[in-house]
Amino acid sequence: PYDITSASNVGSLDLTAVVTGSLGAVTLSSDGLKMFLCTSNNDIHEYELGSSYTLSGATLIQTVDVSALSVSTQNPVGIAFAYSGNILLVAGDDNEIVVEFNLPTAYSLTGIAFSGNTYDATGQTDDLVGMDTNNDMTKLFVDKRTGTETIFEYDISC
């Protein structure tokens, strides 16, 4: 049903005025109206999109320095939301730790707060490059690139 070979570029978003570090990861809200970018300078940028899953009309809503909320969050390279949008996980490359944040409003960084929960992946990786979860956040997937290219799967209890 889907053929990636037929993909055509329909837009782009110039981030040079906003992103001062390297772009680490991007994720979208479940309705496609919000986009979140993490950067190597510890920022997460929240954008509102003009229409679902379309970059045209994208507007920067806010930027949050997640290292100011949790010292465990350094050089974010992965971000993922719980399906509800009220929990945000951020994976840091500098210390191989996944940090959980609570969001009072789904898919909004306003009022973001460190939950106190972290997962230290240093036992498995010294070069964390990405992270994702399943929809109900009962699984966590972390990948590394140094040495043996590996993806680790973890069970998360509710």
C-alpha cells in the first residue's frame, strides 16, 4: 500500500535561526498539530503546525532547556510521548539516561516538570543515539551506535 520510492518533497522548515546546537530528534503529537524538536544544547522546541502533519505555517510556541529541569538530561537525542501526551521521555547522549517529564496539558511544554523518574542505560550503551516507546508506554527501545550496533528493548511497568 505504501511505496517510499514515490516520496516527493512537499516542504521544509529552516531552523537555523532557532536551533543553536545540532538537531537530535523530532516527534509529533498524535493529531499531528504539534511538532517537538530536541537539540544538542539541551533545548526542546515546541512548534504548532498550520495543519496536521504539514510544515507550512509552523510557528515556534516555546523552547525549554530540559537540563535546567533535570541535571540528568544532557544532549537530548531522543524524545517520545505517552499516547495521552501527558508524559514525555527524553534520552540524553552525554550520560545515557532516559528522563521522564510530566506535562500538565497534553502535548504542551507549558508547566513541564521532572517526574523524578529516570532510567540509566550506561550498563548497555556508552553512545545512546535514539529512543522510542510503544503507544501505551509499556515498552522502551534504546539504540546505540558505538561498537556493536544494538537496539535494547525494555519492559516498563505502569
